[in-house]
Amino acid sequence: MSRRADKPAEGAVNLSPRFFIPALVMLGIVFALCPSPAGAQLKSNVATVNLAATLNSGITITAAPGLVNFNLVRNGTATGSAPVTITTSWTLPVIFGNISEYAYFTSPAAALTDGASDNIPSSSVSGSFNGGAFAAFTGTSPLAAGSSMTLFNQTFFILFSNPGTRTDTLNLQINTTGLNLPAATYTGVLHIQAQAN
């Protein structure tokens, strides 16, 4: 009596080498063609944006009003029509230093003039800074000799007062005593300037 080879049951997986090897090859091809998340990724080029940031340094002064009128009296003192409000602002490129502000006339002999050789010297013009005593414009500064007044000297430190700002007032008077001025209109320019060091 001869024995016949058993047939695989219907629906069973065929694990014979003839079927198994081609199945492994196909599976390898599928894995090779599918991208792996852990593999190398495709990247774009790098776009760049240049940045530029500027912090300007400087000192600015505003003074108002731009015109102060005086009703002069012969051999007496006349007060200006309004105090000058001075606002000083600064942003400086140093850690600490000093700011000095000056008010001055360009000519000690002719702070104001009528244009016909009749002059009011700077020594006859005085100022009161922030309500202090009136003093004549006879001081010396880096900006003018003999016709200046130092308004303030302020130390600054980058953590506390740089950048900074301050507002001050300057009242003005003209004393005509001993000048023998003829009746006329006298005009002049008061300069206000600050510098840091």
C-alpha cells in the first residue's frame, strides 16, 4: 500500500521555499521604496533677513516762547514779557558723563542793538534760572567769553538718567541804568546750547 503526500488544508498559508523566498524579496522591495520617518529628510534652502537697529545719540533743546518783549525804562530795569521754558533731552552713547547747558550772546558789547551803533551790552541783561537770583550774562563758557551764563551742570548715568529729559525756566531782565540809550527798538538773540562730556 503506497502513501500519498498530505495536501495542505484549504486556506492554510503556504510556507514552502518556492513561495516564501519571492514573498521576502517583494517585501524587501516595498520597504526600500517606502520613505522612513527616521531617515534623511528633504530640506529647503536657507532664506536670510538682515536686521539693522539704530539708537541715535544726541542732545536737543527747545525754547519757548521764541520772542520775549521788554518795555524798556530809562535808567531802570524791565522784565521780559514771559519766562522762557527750556526743554532739554538727551540720548548719549556713554555709560556716564556730564551735561552742561549755557545761555549766551555772541557779543558782550552788543547783546541787543538798534542797528545804528546804540547797543545794550550783555552785562545789562540778566537771567533768573528756575526762580533763582538774577545774574548778568558776563560769564565765560566754551561757547562764548564774557557774555554767558551757565544754566546747569548735570551728571548722568546710563541706568538712571540716560536717556533723559528736563524742563527749566529762564526769566530775563534788562537794566538800562547808565546806558543813555536813544528811543529805538533794540533786538538781539539769546542762544541756548548744551554739550556733554
